[in-house]
Amino acid sequence: MKSILTAAAVALGLAQPLAAQDFPTGPVTIIVPYSPSGNTDVFTRHLAPYLEEKWGQPIVIDNRPGGGSMVGTAIVAQAEPDGHTLLVTTSAFVTAPAIQTSLPFDSREAFAPVANVGHVSYVLVTNGDSGFDTLEDFIAQSKDAPKFAATAGLGTTTHFAIEKFIADSGADVDVVHFKGGGPAVVSILSKETDIYGSSISSAGENLKTGKVKALAVLGNERIDALPDVPSTAELGFPDLEIKQWVGMFAPAGTDPAIVAKINADVNEALQTPEFVATVTPLDWTLFQSTPEGFAQQVDEELTKWKALAVSQGISK
Amino acid sequence: MYRIDYTDLVGGLLLVALGAGVSLVAIQHYPLGTLQRMGPGMFPAILGVVLGGLGIMLALQALRRTGKRPDIRVFSPLFVLAGVASFALLITPAGLIPAIVSIVVISSLAELRIRPVSLALLCLALCLMAPLVFVVGLGLPIPLIRWPL
Amino acid sequence: MDFFSNIGLGFSVALSLTNIFYCFLGALLGTLVGVIPGLGVLAAISMLFPLTFHLEPTTALIMLAGIWYGTTYGGSTASILLNLPGTPANAVTCLDGYPMAKQGRGGVALFMTTVASFFGASFGIILLTLFTPIIAEYALQFGSAEYFALMLMGLVAASTISEGSAIKGLAMVVLGIIIGLVGMDTQSATVRFSFGILGLLEGVSLIALAMGVFGVAEIIMSVRRVKTADIDPESLKLKAIKPSRDEMRRSWFPMLRGSSMGSFFGTLPGTGPSIAAFLSYAIEKRISRTPERFGKGAIEGIMAPEAANNAADQTAFIPTLSLGVPGSATMALMLGVLMIHGVAPGPNLISSQPELFWGLIMSFWVGNLILLLLNIPLIGVWVRMLTIPYHILFPAVLAFICIGAFTSGFSPLNVWMVFAFGVLGYLMRIFHFPGAPLLLGFVLGPLMEEHFRRAMVLSRGDFMTFFERPISATIMALTGLVLIWGVVSAERSRKRQLLSEGEVDHTPEATDRPT
């Protein structure tokens, strides 16, 4: 479904043959397939004013949560490919299709990737009083008595991060799904589960007070927020470079010149010092990306996660 | 008065049909799993059976007692529901005002008499009030009117 | 400790002019959102969320919280006067509130629910003030097994919530659970009963269900039957809202029990005011010596749920603020306000942001007082609404229901759901199936399934998990007791009925019954 106002503009013939330099000719709707106030939503709401100023058109942020982000994603897949309806979503874009097999769109065919705007890192966390202090401990103990891992939901990036960790480390872990990051953190706090791949903001203050402790950062490098916590690469798992990225997509068929223009404008916004200052406390690493590079990354990740889902037996 | 309670008999049989349908769909389309590791089909399959069972109990009881004539109306549901449907059809393509007018006009036909003056006044009042409450007051992004494509 | 200085600090924040203004604004909007059937608190708060970018976080939270608890105050109005719930949490208030209105005691009912709301809210705020950290710890003891046990107890306790046949009540609970299963299964990503409609991935909307089954069906049944409610002009006068001494006396304990139930369910993430209201009604009916009065305008039947849902509204802030874990989508929005302003919710919040924490909590007193002062004069206005001829009232209400349904998700799909559930609700009226158990099953069912399956994974398939974990075992034992109690009291009332039927058999009318 299209934005109300965009539709009106189209109806009045305003949005007919569209040159990239004229873009946008009307209000732009950005669909966020998550509830207001989530990480992605907050990021988008911070980004929108920069684009509004640049484009001289209002931006409507439309939250369409549900189906592990796939409801809002499908809406954009079916939208008019004129650049006036965009999607800002997370890496669930590439993980969820590995599990949800009956989606009404093809993730590769239905979208034109625009920009990869940034990512947040995952930290493997456990209860402050759990019987292990390092990831080695955890893996070793799990082989004596199997452990439980929490996820923020089936098909989320947290789920795939844990599955990949299990596949690479050989730890004996059963996966338990929760509805969102909040309940997953509670299950760690209450010791119902033993490990969770959390973003820094999900674990939040609980990390600082020691109710939750970090075992490792998923990825090749340590992160600034937790300088003392080793990366999984240091611990001998080089393939666990898994981040929750946020990216912008347009419907397939959007004029490549418009895609390039949006990409350039987004990149410009991401470089402004004010923007960097607003999102840095939320632990974001920002990127300068090209549509081509992002498209390639999306394509590779779709293949990679599908293969993991099949080998771990979580895909139907 | 009827010799048996037809209302509950039919109601019970409807429950049986519904329960059977739910169980069949669940068993055919969704993996059942085991009780320990329940699949997505297990819970609905059980519920369907329970619903059917309750339906049978209801129908059996109905055979053993007298019943009253059920209270079935034709025009009220017809017009009220048609009003709701017209709202659903019009709200996206035409906007808020046409949707309000159509739901008010169509549903008020359920009265089976037309009061043109009070109807027009009601439409007018609602078309002023609704945008004020929802669009101005709560800032909801609903278009008031949109020219059909 | 410096408890009093904290309270003082809180009031100094809450009583600033700006904060009082936004608190008032929130309470007013909340009342409005609550009174209008179909418009949900989540939709309203989502819409106002972007506004909070420009406000101080404390002020923003005070306003959003005002909407949140104000909605529950206002929600009972339509339940009582029109038999359609303003919000799902007020659905159970219809059961006894509407009969009261029909008896010309609508003013009393509105006044008493306002009192109950204030009482419940105060109870919740006091708990919030004194015990937040302790309660948060305690809520962590509830794992999936405990949740399942709790939900099971809820369903067993509530199976007799409505009048009439127990079989019909149970059947509607089951049907409610089945409707609750629509959408994507969280444990396997299988999409169930969605008929290929994409919007149904996230399941059926609770508001659409409540509005269809209660609202649209009620309108269908009332058209051409209700003219203007034949109200005694005396009942419109302000003194008519005064409850009788007997009603006052019978209200205390239901309010207390309702507040306790509400406070308990409010603190548990994932449950909330709706469940609390339903269960406190069920409890009142269970323990009443005269359960036959329920459903016919028993004051206990409105006091307990209205105290419960308001208490739950307040204590819902406990896990949200102290653990950083939102108990519902609305609470997640509140957390979002904090995160936008760079405040991390969590166990440190109370010490690191005392102005925010205590200011917010003390603003609840301000807000509830405003609501009390706002709602009592409004009673006269609302009761007068009954003098509007029904042929004018019902199309207007119907329009508001549809607009409200549309605003939750801005999709005509939700209006179509109201349509579908209107059909269902009408069928249920024809066959005399009660609506309240359907709604309860819908709310509890998906939680039950989710927690049962998760508990099974966590226990590695051992059913004993429900009986080995102490809290779960206690709840299970209580469930057993409730069940036995139910059978015994059913038996007793059956005997009583047989006795009275024996008397009836002597009347001429009954002699032509088939044997």
C-alpha cells in the first residue's frame, strides 16, 4: 500500500515521468517494520529530519510491525517503485526469509537495496551469577550439561547469531525463542536460559550493574563500549562476524538514478557531526555504502543464512 | 415453544462443524510434533476436538428440553454490517468523510425508515466532529477526502 | 533512608507548571480515547510518540503515562452506558455495568467505577513507591512454567464468568483461544489460519474482536428496540449518582481484592489490565454468596474489575522502569521515550535518574486526582448521552468504532475484522453464546500455548516441571482447589435449582412440559 499523500500526488499527475534531480516530488513514506521506539525506529526518526531538509518534502514514518518484520517489508515490496515509498529494516531482511517459506515476495527480486546505514554489535551475555566467566568455560560446561540459549524470536538475527555460534563452537545448546529482546533478557536475568546474543542497548544498564555479564563480542574486533570483552575472533571463531545492520530499500524497478540520489543523500546525512553525535551513544557504527555493494552483501547473506538454516535443521 | 431446543441443537452442531474444521486444517497443514515438542498443529488440533466435544454435549442436552423461538433479525444485521463494509471499502480510496457518510447513511437504514433531516444533520455533525477529534486532536494521519483515481 | 526526600523530589518535579499541564493533557486525551469505543491506547500513544522528541523525557513520559491510565478511567463509560467496551480491559465491566444503567442507575455505576479506578490506581502507586525493586526481583521468579500454570488457573477460574450454560462458556473460551492462534507461530514461524492474508501474520486485533463481538453485535440487537432509554429524569440529576449505603458497604472488599489482583498481574510482563479485570470479576463471582446477582447489576461486578485494571496500569511500570523490560507494546513505547533521550532504563534508573523516576511516580497522583476531578462532573454529561435517541446514537457509535479500528494499523483490514467479528457476535447472540469468555480465551490462549511449549523445551519434555518448581506447583495446587470448588458449588446450585424447579412444576404453565 502506498502512502496516502503520495497516492494523491500520483493521482494529480505530479509524479509522472520522474527525473532523479526532481526527486522527491511529494512526501516520502518510510516504512519501518517494527514498533515505534525500537532501535530501528529511533534510528529512522533521527535520520528523517536530515532528509526532509535536503529534499524539501515531508517524510512520514509508518510503523508496520508484525511477522518478524515481514509484514512491513511486504508492503514495500508491493509499493509503487517511484522512490516515494522506502523501507528501513534490519538484517531480519536476510534472516527471516530463510525460515519463513511462504512469503508473498522474493527478497532478491522485489527490492532495490539503497544503502546500508550502519550496524550494532551483538554481545554474548549470561547471568552475572552463572557458573562461567569465559566463553571457553561455557562451551566446556555445555558439553557436560546442555545449556539453553535465548533468542528474540525465530528468524531474527539474534537467532541466527546463536545458531552460527552453535555450529562453529560445537557447544551443546538448545535454542529457546522469546517474543522480542526484552523477554529474552529477562530469561537471562532469571537464569531461565544461559546465554543470549544481545545488543548493547537491550542488555543496557544490566551490563553495567553486573546483573548480566558479557562473555564475548560477536565479530572480529572488540567494541568501544566494552573494551575488556574479547571478540569471538580472538577466541578462535573467525566466522562469527554477525552484526545487526540497518539498511534502506526501495521497491524493485525504482529508477537507478533515484536510488543513487537517495543513497548519496543518506550517506551525506550519516556524515553530519550532529547525526553522529545523536546515534553514537546508542552504539551504532555508521557506514558509507553504495547501492551495488549493499545489493551484493544482501545477496550473499540471503544465501549464507539459508544454507545455515538448512544445515542446522531449522528451515522447513 | 418447540419440542426440542433447536437453538442449542443448531448451535452445538455449528460448534462441531467448526471444531472439526479447525482440527482438520491443523492436522493437514501444520506439523503436529509430539506433546513434549509440540509442533504448530498440535494445540489447534486438540482445541478443535475439545470444541467439537462441547458442541456434541450441547446438542445432546438440547434434545432433552424444550426451546424458544430464536431471535433472528434480518434487516438490522444486513444494514449495520453493510455500513461497516462500506466504511472498509471507502476509507482508503476515498478518505474519511465519504467513509463516515456512507456508514452513517447505510447503517441508519436498519431503522427501516428514513429521517432525511436528522440524518443529514448527523452526517454533518460527525463529519465536523470526527476530523476535529481524530485528525486535529489526536493528530492521526487520515486523509479527509481524496478524489477517486 | 531518604525516602521522604525522594517523595519530595518527585513532587517538586511533578508539580512544576509544565508537568502539570502535560499531565492534564495526557489525562484528558486518555479519557477521550477511553470513552470512544474502538480507539486504542496503543494507537493513540504511537501517534503522539513523535511529539515526545521535543519534550523533556520526564514531561513526555508524564503525558504518555497520563494517556495510558486515563484510557482505563474513561473506558468504563461506554461499557456501562452502551454495553460496548471503550477498551478491551473494560469489557467485563459491561456484564454488570450495563444492567445497572438499564435500571436507571447508570450515574451510580459511573461514579462508583471512578471511585474504584482511583482506589485501584492509588493502591498500585503505593506499591510502586514502596516496593518497586523488591517486586521486580520477585517477578523474575516467574518463568514459562509459572506463566502457564497461572494462565491455566485463570481459565479454570473464569470458565463460569458469564450467565448461563457452562458448556457454552467453555466452548467460547476454546473458540477464543483458537482465534488467538491466528497468525505466525512464534516457535516455528508457521503461519496458522491466516487464509493467505498478509496482515493476519501479526494475528487478530484484540480491539477489532472486542468491538465486533460486543459493539457491532450489541448495536444489531438494539436497533429498533431501544428508542431513547426510558430514563427517569430524576436519574439525570447530580444527586442520583450517590450510591446507597448498602452499595458502599459491598464495594470495599471487591475493590481491595481487585486492586491486589490488578497489581499482581500488572507486574508480570506479558499479562496486563485485561487479564486482571477478567480474573478479578471471576473471583468476585466465585466467592460471592449470591452469584446469581452477577450479570444483573451487581455492584461488585463493576468495582473489582475497574479497581483491577487501574491498579495493573500503575504496576505495569514496575518491570518497565526497574528492569528495563516492557510488559506490553505500550510500555515498550514508554521505554522508547527514555532511549530517544539517551536514558537507559534498568536497575540503575532509580539511583541514576531520581528526578525522572520519582517525578513520574508522583505525577501519577497528580494525574489520578485530575482524572477524578475530571470524571465526576463528566458523569452528568455522559448520562445525558442516554437521552439521545438511539437512531442517532447508533450510526455515530458505529462510525467511531470503525475509525478507531482503522487507526490501529491504518489498514482497512482491521475494519474488515470488525465486520467479521460483528457477524460472529451476531451469531453468538442468536445462539446465546456469551462474549466475555471468548475475549478471555483470546487473551490468555496464545500466552498459554507459548509458555507451555517453551516450558516443555526448557524442561526437555518433562511434564513434571509444572509440579516440581515451587511457585508453579503452588499455582497448580490452587488450580486444583478452584476446580474442586467449582464442581462442588455447581452441584450445590444444581440441587438448589432442582428444589426450585420442583416448586415451579406446580404452576399450570409448566405442566405441558414433555416428560
